[in-house]
Amino acid sequence: MKNPKKTGELKFRDYFGTTAMSVTDGLAATVMTGLFMLYLTDYAGIGQWGAILGSGLLMFARLFDAVNDPFEGWLMDRGKITKYGKYRPFIFLSILMTAAGLCGLFSLPSVFADNPVMICVWVIVFYLLYDMGATFYAPNLIYRTLSLDPNDRSKLLIAPRALNMIIGMVGAAIIMIVNGINTALGLNSMHDAFSVAIISMMLISAVLSLLGIALIKERHIPEISKEDKVRVTDIFGMIKTNGALRIRLADMLFTGFIWTFLFAAATYYAKWAYCTDLTTGAVDTAKLGTFTMVSSLMMFFPLIIGTLLASPIMKAIGSPIRFHRILIMMEFVPGGILFVLQMVGLLQRLPAVYLLCMGVCACAIGMDYIPGEVINIEAMDYEIYKNGKDRSALCNAANKFLNKAQSAVASGLVGVILVAVGYEVDSATDTFLGELSSIPVMLDWFIVIMGLIPFILGLIGWLILKRYPITDEIRADMHEKLSGTSHAAGNT
């Protein structure tokens, strides 16, 4: 009889495959979070219409997600177990859709600049293509099938997270890259340079991601009765009966905003607080490129160090939920410091303190990703353990919808502020065209988004987590029972 531990050991191809498959989604998320609104408002060549379109689209897309995310989760849970696995085909589809969506979104044809209807149609079509592709990307489903051990799962999470942080660093430097392309190719158009940069990056990322998913073999797929029919409405039943999922969603509803709000306005704040001549509204694009690169490095190293330390620290603490609560406190406190310094008029004169606060928060976020995702996967296990139903994709869809809604709310709130202050930038010279007196007010509101709101919501989430139902004893029993009720997909 084979030793079950040995037969279930993770291999190099598992680590490499799960890492490589994340490239496209990681790059797309970085670009959309940090640059989509900036592209529409500053570089798409559509003026003030960019802020209105971006804010409206992000809100509309979340209404779409309220229907689409559970539907896609339903499709994945109903997927047949084949020699290619149950979830891998959906990851493959996600990679293609995400890459195509980003290429279209950042290549808005200049001939549409004076045609609002065509602009809307173009942006909506490619945004929804990206959005549906992003929903099909469900790596937690792959991690859940590769191992049932929380510590092994935490190890699987490290390399993809580290790679995505590297991608995030590249994403923060995209403006510098675009400037370089614009100069090197003699385009004399930031709009065209953006298109060349994003299309090139997405094509390369898609090739790497497809290679990664091809290397993975799913293992622990639960045996579920054929009479168990998956329904989209099951998601409501899960929230009612699955206490782990319910508390995790409530936690994410608040703490998930820390990351999205902190970085939704970071590029805008740095641009107008540290890289602009406030007497003329002119932006030093070279300085902006350098500042974003420095800030990226200041956040990258804490993120990577935090990620690498998270797994052994979580193992020493003995519980992902206890570790998660410690880290939440480290995340929301820097936001409060940023807000106080801005309100007393010091933050614009202290870029080093600004970068330090961002770095501390980044370190906690880097660590928190590991226990947070382990808890997400644990909620999938708990549904099988408690109710005897595999609704892993629907659990993931609930998490995914909440993440996207938070990102949209944060970006949409930035858009509302931009419209309110009459934000308009010359897409050729990158000069502020609105009232210069509105810039300080705009900066105050950016820090409300980046600092005060994350502080309040983080504190609420920290309190909610006291009610998490999975104890160490339940976790051990759940692992033992699930180990005997699963099988692997056929060979690839």
C-alpha cells in the first residue's frame, strides 16, 4: 500500500505551474488597479469624458458581476472531471479572455475620440471580456485540489504571490516604460505608446501562463453524488449555513478595502503632491517615473519579505486566523497615520514618511495574503466537510465578486473626486488644465480614500474575525475526513 503522504507530495512542476499560470492575471490586475482610470483620464485622448466613463463603467460592471460571477462559479462547479481535470480548462479560457480584454482596453482607437457612443461600446465590450476572464481565473480551486494541508497550501501561495509583486513593481514603472517606448519609437504620442506597451506585455504573459497551466495535474477532487445538482442559488444557502465562508466574506467586506483604497489613489497622490509645479500645473514626467519606481521598490521589498516570512510564521503561530488578525492591525494603522499627517499639512513635505507608511502596510499585506488565501480555501473545505457538497467555485465566486466590487468602488470614488474638482489633463503635455487651487483639496480627498477609510474599515474587520468558527480541533478533523473522500484526475 502506498504511503498517502508520499503520493500526495507536491512536486516542482506543481510549484512552477501554479506560479507561471498566474502571470496574466497578475499583470492584468496590476494594470487595471493602478492605470485604467489614469489611462482614460490622461492618455486616452477623450478629456473629461474619461473620468465619467471610467467611474460609470466600474459601477455598472459590478452590477454585471452580481449575476455573472455566481453564473461562472456554477459553470465551474458543474464541470465534468476529465483527464484534463475539473478546473484547468476554465483557467485556460481565463488566460485568453483576460489578455484579449486588456489589449483592447488600452488600444482605444483615436478615430473614436469625438464619438462618445463608439467610445462606450469599445470600452464596455473589452472591459466585460476582461472581467469575465478574470472571474474564470480561480487559482484557489487548483490549490485546493493539489493539497489538503494548510501549510502545504501556504507554500503553493508563496511563489505566485512573489511573482505578482514583481509584476506589480513592473506595473508601477509602466509610465516610465511607456515614456521610453514613446521616445525610442518616435511615436510622439503617449496614447500610442500605451497601446504598444500593454499589447506586448499581455502577449508575453499569456504564453507563460498557458505553459504553467499545462504542467498542473489536479488531485483531490471530492466524490460528490450524481443526485447533487449544483444551482446558482446555492451561494445563498452557503452564506447561511457555512459559518467560515460567512465570517470570511464579512471580514473581506471591510479589510479587503485596505489594499484597494490604499493603492487606488496612490499614483494620483504621488503625481500631484510630489511631481507637480503647483504654480503652473505642469507635471515633471521624468520625476513621476522615478518616484513611482522608487515607491514601487520601497513597497516591493517589504511585500516580498513579508510573503517569504508568512508561511513559517503562520506555522509557528499555529492558526491562519490568529495570524490574519495580527496582520490586519499592521495594515490599517499606517492609513491612520497618513490621514493625520495630511490633515496637519505635513505629508506633502515628508515624502520619506509617505513611503515608509506605504512600506509598513505593504509588508503586512505581503504576509496577510498567505493566511487570507488559506482561510478562503479552508471555507471551501468546510462546505464539503459540513454539508457534503462541493461548491468550491461558488465560494470562490463570492470572494472574487467582493474583490472586484471593492476595486471598482475605490476606483469609482477616485473618479467622483476627479469630476467634482474639474479634473482635466492635457494628454500630450500631461499638464493640469483645471483650477490649480483645486489640487490641495483633491489631495486631501485622496488621503481620505487612502488613509481614513482603510483605518475605519480595517478596525471593523478585525473585530468581526472573533466569530470565526473553525478551531484547531475542527481543522484537524476536517483534514482527516476529506483525505479519504477524494480522487485525482487522470493523467495529462
